[in-house]
Amino acid sequence: MWYEELKARRDVYLQNLVNGIRLKSKNSCPSKADRTVEAGGKRPAVEDLLGMQESEPEFYTDKTMLVVGTEISAVTLEWAIHPS
């Protein structure tokens, strides 16, 4: 079915994205405390999730992080469209 193919392509894309951010973080900043802070004084959420994965890898798998990241995005979009 077309949906399964699309889902597989999305999963590959997101895994490559996470791997790239993980590699960039490890190569540029050896410690969690020194990781780059984006404009506005905040780190990207994926870096926080990767930090949690370092501390508890058995709980924070890449798949778990993708689900959490999707939920964060969905809630943010919902808030932007329908602020309370």
C-alpha cells in the first residue's frame, strides 16, 4: 500500500536526520553541557532527546524519540492554529 512505502521513506529520512544531529553533536561538543545553543538561548528539542538517550539508552530508543518528536510537533502546530 502507498501509505506503508511513504511511512518507510519517512522513517529512513528521520533516522538519517537524527544520525546527522548525533554525529554533529559528538564531533563539535564532547560534553552535554557544552552543546550548541541556538538563537534565543534554547537548544533544539532533538538534542535534549539525544541527551536523555545517552543517560538511559534502554528506554530512549531512536524510535521512542521519533514518536516523542512527532508528538511535540503536533502539539506545537495545534497550539499555533488554536491558541487558548
